[in-house]
Amino acid sequence: MISVALFNNKGGVGKTTLAYHLAHMLQRQGLRILAVDLDPQSNLTAAILDEQELEALWGEDSELAAQESRPAQRMLFTRTDGQYTIADAIRPIMEGTGDIAHVTPVAVTEGLWLLPGNLELSKFEDKLSAGWLNSYGGDPAAIRTTTAFYRIITQAAHSVDADIVLIDVGPNLGAINRAALIAADTVLMPLAADLFSLKGLLNLGPTLREWRTKWQGVVRPQIPSSIPSPTASMQPLGYVIMQPEMRLDRPVRAYERWLARIPWVYGTAVLGHDTWPADDRSYEIATMRNYRSLMPLAHDARKPMFDLKAADGALGSTQKYVQTCYQEFRALAEEITSRLETARGNLLQ
């Protein structure tokens, strides 16, 4: 099993859309995929589950205590009947009553599972901030708090024998994302070719290296063997450029200008090199065109864009667009799988 965090500290670049479609396409390739929603906004969970299922998860009866004491109030005949979220898993830590609770992933389809998010996850931010500082001194309670996401994900991945774990995180450099990212083997960055994404890379790269250094050099040597802990490798897998609303073959001048700067910024800020050739795009995985015209249809049909049929409203030229979407996401998934194999070999060294 290898994990990938999809992260950019700039919002609105299509990160969750990429995670959703990548999860489905990797599953089509015969891989067992666990999607994990660690964004407190829970957009990935909302994209996968319908409103009835979300109500079952996020209502009062989604809490562990309520589920156990009032089982008759659970909603029936949904994929989320009797299921819990990540917020339920960390509730014992939040309330000071124990360690993480096991969460069984929701079966989305054969070979694809979801570890659901919850808006209540935002309440964990302060606890994680304090835990990070206290873990420097080897405090076991602080270490259990900081490693909570890693241990929840690891348990869930093993329970479904996942090949790849995709972790969707929010667009910031706060304590929740720090705990999520140190749990990840690799990091995939969706980018827009604009000033804000490049500025985000300049902040993100040094921060990831700082987190890795402090965890590996200060905290991890003090962690007792009884507490499973991540290596915080966070290997940069590469970046995916998410195209704005314009034709791929005719990018506007501003787009070209920012596009040309991405390799150098990524090489220096994220990879940590003193310099990087401006034309070296070896970490550029793909450029995904804008499929905004397919999004409303996919949302209504509650399926990936590349699965849309005529019955979903994908008629005429739109159906050809759906086929192009399928081909591009398939190529993206194949390239990411190849890069993950290389990363897996690096992790074993």
C-alpha cells in the first residue's frame, strides 16, 4: 500500500475533482483504492455520497455514542448505514476518553472505498496544534494525537487491502493538513497556471521540508514502538496542471507566461534545489483540460464525467467530449501508477 496526498495551499484549482476522478479511474485499472477525505469541508465525501447517505453520516445518529444507544434511529438501505466518519474516529482523543476508534470504510463500488470526512473535523485543529509542540518532548498523548490520522488510515487501508490511498486535504498549511501530510508517502500537487498557484508553491515547498525534518529528526526517534508512526516521507510525485476555461491549443499569453515559470518554481521551492532548468518538465505529470460543460451533468448523474451516457444528457458532440475525458484521465492514472511504483522503490531503500 502506498499513499498519495493531493495538496495545494491555494483553493479552487480542482483538487477534489481530480481526487474523485482519479480514484474512479485507478479502480477501473484493477487497483484497490481507498479515498480519504481529510478536508474539513468534506467536498470529496459530498461528491461520492448522496444527501440521504450524508444525513445518515452527519446527523446526530452518526456519533458513536448515539449509534450505540439508539440503533433504531439509523437510516436503512444506504451505503452509510452503521458507518462512521473520521470525526467519529478521533472523538475519543478529542474528549480525552481514549485513543482512536476504528472506522470501516464505506464501499463505493467494487474495489473503491471511502473514509468519509465530516465538518466536525475542524474542531481537531487546536488539539493537533498543541499535540505537535508537545510531541517534541516525547509526550505519548501528544504523539497519539499527531499520528491519529496515520493510524486511522492505516487500519482502514489494511481492512480493505488497498493498493493506493488517495488523501484529499484542504487548501491551507494548518495543523490538520500537517497531520494529514506527514501520514502521506507521496504528494501530488494540482496547479493552475497563475500567480496564486506559484505563490502557493513558494510557501508550500519549504513548509513540507520543515515538517519532514522536525518529524524525522526530533519527534520520530522518541516514539515508542507501541505507537505506529509515519515516516513523513512526503515524496514529491509531481504536479498536474488544471486548465482554465480556454482551448488547450490556444492558451492566452498570461497563461503561457505562468506556465513557463512552473518548472523552475517547483524544482527550487518544492524539490529544494538551488536552481532548476526552466525547461525541465520531468515533474509535470499532465495538463488536464477544463471539462466545465460536463460537470453539471456528472453532478446530476452522480458519476464521473467520463462515465456520462446519452441518458445523462451527454448527446452528440458532448459524448465525444466524454470519450476525450476518459482517455485523458486514463493516461493520467497510468502515469501516476508508474510514478508510484518508482516512489515505492525509493521508500524501500
